Amino acid sequence: MALKITVIGTGYLGATHAAAMAELGFEVLGLDVVPEKIELLSSGRVPMYEPGLEDLLAKHVAGIEGSSGRLRFTTSWEEVGAFGDVHFVCVNTPQKHGEYACDMSYVDAAFASLASVVREGALVVGKSTVPVGSAERLAGLLPEGVDLAWNPEFLREGFAVQDTLRPDRIVVGVRDFGERAEKTLREVYAVPVGQGSPFVVTDFPTAELVKTAANSFLATKISFINAMAEVCEAAGGDVAKLAEAIGHDDRIGAKFLRAGVGFGGGCLPKDIRAFMARAGELGVDQALTFLREIDSINMRRRGQMVEMTREVLGGNSFLGRRVAVLGATFKPDSDDVRDSPALNVAGQIHLQGGQVTVYDPKGMENARRLFPTLGYADTALDAVRGADVVLHLTEWREFRELDPAELAAVVTSPVILDGRNALDSELWRAAGWTYRAMGRPRA
């Protein structure tokens, strides 16, 4: 008999995982404690922007004409317990207020509620990013006869559907003699494994460490090239050419070597901070002290963009100066503005007296909610109208395809600062723009 799957928590991770499991052929029941979210998902809509996700929901949500009907949503724990053979826990683990540590309250609450309804013989699978040591503790909350496995997620916003259906690796942490849990998850992931996705089986601590270690490595690579950008600014070098040259080394690789205003979002910043906090609890804080500098370099980039903007405006006050910001989300192909470098820079300039107008293809509603005092425009052209300087801070394809001549006709001063090193400098200069990019003082 085919496995029945539940997904606990239907945010960005959970909604994607639920839809993907239905696409793989399973009957799926998603649970959330927010009725409005369940109502939205049950109509085939999502509370966030993620390419391809609404199409996948429309294909499988029960009650939608032409759908497979394999995917339903509920607020009932009792229904989840009675339905599921495999329960994926996908709830949020935010940073604690005023601390580096991870807030485990949502995970703990989910496990406590699930423990009261789960059937004997079921498998609970943690996907949330948690401090190492959490799985062993959480296993103790489950009734006897219920197994636990830890299966960290590696989703990239903007590619989440693809990353779930065709993952670059599947990591499964099990207790000693966890053959039953491994066998069950091999059945769940039979399609991607059959298509070549590596299936890595390990213990609980290693599985928990994989996600935080991977994010820490990516953050290190991003901050390294941004540190090189600071050196290039001082020495007159070109960080883009530097990145191209070192990226040809197979040991280094070209990915994540584009200098700019740094990383943000709901994962990398809070995950590396939680990793540092947990290392301290384990008595090995010195092993991760380098992550403090990674975090510092990343945050420093935002202030450097503010100072670059001040410099091109004459080095004085922002009072009365009009600044256009292209981008609000922390990355393209997402509406996520959590810890967005773009909005952070816009907010700093606004607080110092600048008249800031922001445009983003997908993040406007979330940006307005977070920064209601900033100005917002409906198009890039409207955002730059009358601007003394334009900042390119999120590398959307739409911005790379803008007509620089059309924009030059409506600005007060054709000056653009490329905070993502993603625009064609020759094209913009040919249209009469003064072009500056981070780490490229001569570019």
C-alpha cells in the first residue's frame, strides 16, 4: 500500500515540499495552525512568490478542476495523526530576539502536538534547520514505536520546486540500526534517487550539521569576495576580473564569487549566527570565530553602499537628494524581504534625510509592510524619475534588460551604482550614464 505523507508547517519549505510530494505520486495532507494560510493553499494559491509553486498546487490540490486531488490541507492534528505514515516537520526556526541562538519553540510545539496523535509504526522526519543535538532530544518526545529521521532541506528561493523534485543530494540522519527509517525514505525519494540524486545516510548529528555547514561555507565564499572588493577599492583593482580569474581554478569554482552588497534572507544570516551560538554551548566556540568576521564583512557592505552613494552626491548630506533603489527582495525570483540588503541600504539613506523611491518586480507588498515610510513606484521608470542617483541592489533579470537611454531621459542626474555587479557597464555608459560598481573603481 502506498505511503501517505503529512507535512507539518506550510510556509515556504512546507508548501513546496507538500506540492512536490504530491507530484511524486503520494497522497499528501498539509497542516498549519494559521487557518488563513490553509484556506489560501486549499484554493491553490500561496502566501509567497515562488516560481512554479502555484502551478504545482493547481495540478494536485483537491477540489480544483482537473487536479489529481492528491493534496489537501487541514488545521486538525487528529486528522494528521490518523492519515499519515510519514510526517515531515517543516516549521520555522527563527533567530531568538536579542540573541544569536535559534528559537526552537515552533519545532518543540510541533513535536509535542504530533506526539499526541501519531500512530505506532509511523515515521517522523525533521526537515527544519536546527542546532546539532536537537534530533536526539526530540526523539525522546515521540511515543515508543515511532521512528525519527532527520532530512535537512537545501532549497534555494527561486528554485525551490526544482530543488525538491531534483535535489543535488538527499541527506538522511537515523539512529543506530535505523534500517526501517532509511528504507521508508528511500521509498519516498525513489524517483529523484532513480534520476541520480545521491542518497547519503548518516547519524543525527552529522545530518543536522550538513545544512549549517553548507550555509556557513557559502556565506564564507560570498564574504571572501566582498572582502577582496574592499581591497580592490583601495588598490585600484577590479574584483569582477579577480573573481573570473580565481574562479577558473576547479578547487575554488566561479559560483558565489560576485561581489556586491552581500547576502540576506531568512536563512544564511540566522543560520551562521545560530551555528556560532551552538558551538559556544558545545565548548568549541573558537572553531567558528571566523564566522563572526564573515557576518561583519557582510553587514559592512551595506554601509559601504550608503557611503558610495553619499560620495557620488558630493560627499555631503542626503537631505533633499532623490535616490532611486532598484530592488527590495534579498535575491531575485522571490518576494522575500527578510534581512534584505537592498531595503537596509534604502532605509539607512532615508533615515539620513534622502528621498528614497523603491521598485521591485515581486517584493513591493512585503517591502511596504516592513518599511512603510519609504517611497514606492509601480515601475522602474517611475522609480528613477527625477533621481539624483540610481542604486541597483537586487539582480532581477528585468533590471538587466532595462533600456538605459529611456531611464536617462527621466533622471535628474544619470548616475548608477551597481551594487550587484550585474549590469552591462558599457551599455549604460554608452547611454550617457556614470557607472560605478562595488570593488571596481576603474570599471
